[in-house]
Amino acid sequence: ANQCNIPAARILGAHDVKNLFHVPRVLADQHVVGLLNGILQLNNLDVTPARFMSRDIVFRSLNDWTDFAKKVDLAEESHEVVIAFVGKYNKGGGDAYQSVIASLHHAAVA
């Protein structure tokens, strides 16, 4: 950072976390919102939610994210369940059904 002319206050650490949902808390602990607000002038933006989204907002605060991250941690520690499904694109890696695997993982948290 010294050789790139980046002020030390603008350096953020994004270390490994247990699951992805812990990242907002890691960034909040480093005051990233205040940093971005100072750089991007976020106070000048209209943050009124759109009509169609006003009912669907699930994560209203950082505490909601933290609670969900804890639920994900608990789900990962629970008993393993074996689910089998048949698909056409099984050769060449697991990317073809990554969205199915991700949706099952999210369903386990709910």
C-alpha cells in the first residue's frame, strides 16, 4: 500500500470466514460504510426502496445478516443428509448443477 499511494485508512482486510454471510460483519467492523460514504457521498443518494421491493426486504440490518450467518453455521454442523438427483450433464465437473446444489444448501438453513 505504501508504494501504491493508498492511505492506510482505505485498506480493508477480507480474511477467511466460516461462511460468506459473515463478510458484511467483517467489513462493518472495519467501518467500510463510513469510508465509502466519505468517498462516494452516499448521503446524497435517494435510498427510498422501490414499491415492489418494500415487502420483500429480508435483511433489514446488520444484525439480520449476523443472525443468518449463525444459522448457516448451525446448518453446516448438523447431520449430513444424502440427496440424489439424476441429470444429463454429469461429465465435465459439477458446475452444471451448481445452482441446484446452492439452493439445497440454502434450503437447509431455512
